[in-house]
Amino acid sequence: MINPPAGRLFPTSDGHDLILSRVFRASIEDVWASVTESERTARWFGAWEGDAAPGRMIKMQMAYEDQAPWFDVRIDACDPPRRLALSMKDESGDWRLELLLSQAGEQTELRLVHHLDTTDGLGETGPGWEYYLDMLVAARAGRPAPSFDDYYPAMKPYYDSVTTR
């Protein structure tokens, strides 16, 4: 059973931030490895290749999308094990993302922040991020991957409604 959608939309000076989070019973270093090491990102999002460093481009695969496309990703900032900022372009437009990690006791919170210029298409994007974050949860727990059909179109009304609040 999947959790109900929980992404929140916050206005910013140049658009909106869509923020989703997951909490793991693990060290911050272990969660960081899950979102930065290619062999581990391959389990829930897709592998990447290249010389990863701030200001550099890498190639990343969206292994769970139709035809598993590869695309260029710019590493805008990297502050291990707390912050990774990425940007990319595809046919849907520009994507500016941050992964922010914080640890409290034995738990680590991962916050995915999608910096949006517009909320157009949020009904599709929000469910996609929920799916990928739950893919990460499943991969870390050794559980079967969820089905995207459980996220879209079921979560579309929620994400369409957060744009009007």
C-alpha cells in the first residue's frame, strides 16, 4: 500500500518550490550513498556516469521511464552528505532540483526540492516524484518496486489542487 501524496508547494521569489520528503532509519552517510553512488541510484532511479563534481556534467539514465533515456545533468552544488543540487533540460523543460539530508538520532530525512518556474504540469510531476522516492524506500528496504500505476493518475487531483491553494 502506498502512502497518500504529501508534497507541499511553497511560493518563492521566482516561482515555487515543490518539497517532498522521506525519513529513513539510517545514517545520513548511508542515505547520501543511496542518492549519489551510481550502483545504488541504479536501483531506484537510474545509473549515472561521468566525472561528478560541482560545475561538471554527468550522464544520467532514467531507467524506469519508457526507453530508459539518458540525459545530461549539471551538478550545481555538492556538500556531502547534506546537499546535492542538480539541473537538467529535457523535452518537458528545465529542471532544478535539490536533495537535502538531515539526521536526527538514528533517522535521516531526505527532502527533494523541485524549484519550479511554473506550476504547469504539477499534476504529472508530483506523482512522479512520489513514485521515485518510494522506489528509493523500496530499494533500500529490499522490497519490490512499486507500480507507477498506483501513483498516476490517482495522485493527479491532489497535485492539481495544491496549485490553487
